[in-house]
Amino acid sequence: MSEQNSKERQIMMVMRKVLAQIIKDTTPPLRTMKHPLSPQTIEDVRNCLGLIAARERELADEAGVPVEKPYFSDEKPAAEVVPIDRIGRAPGSDEE
């Protein structure tokens, strides 16, 4: 990754984090309360976040960085680790 792309990626990350923090700070605690930002400003922030995410993805693709995807801590992993001593046995079979 070139130094320029690295710097741009860093800028994109900081911009995304700042916008996310602004959203957290301005979001009212209850859904019934009026949001302090206008609907147009909210839509503009969404568009900015979308553009930032798209550019981050472009920079990651250029650098050959694998897709960074968030996950939940209780989410079942895509792969299951199988102990080597259980290979070849039927599931639930405890015979030696």
C-alpha cells in the first residue's frame, strides 16, 4: 500500500469515527423525542458514511486487504474446529 493510500485510508477511518460519535452524541435517548438534526442533515450524514465506506473498500481492495466484516460475539463461527482424534468417527460416537 502506498504512503498516500495509507494516509487516505487513515483519514477515512477518522472521518467515519467522528461522524459516528456525532450521531451517538446527538441521538435522543428516547425514540419519541425529536432529533436535534434536521432530516436533510441526517440523510447527508448517511450519504457521507456510505461514501466513506465505499472509498475504504476501494482502498482495501487496491491494497489486497481481505474484507473486514463485523461479527457478533455469540455468532456461530463459519468453521467448526474438529479435534484430530475425532476425525473419521460418526458424530456422537464416543467409542475408542
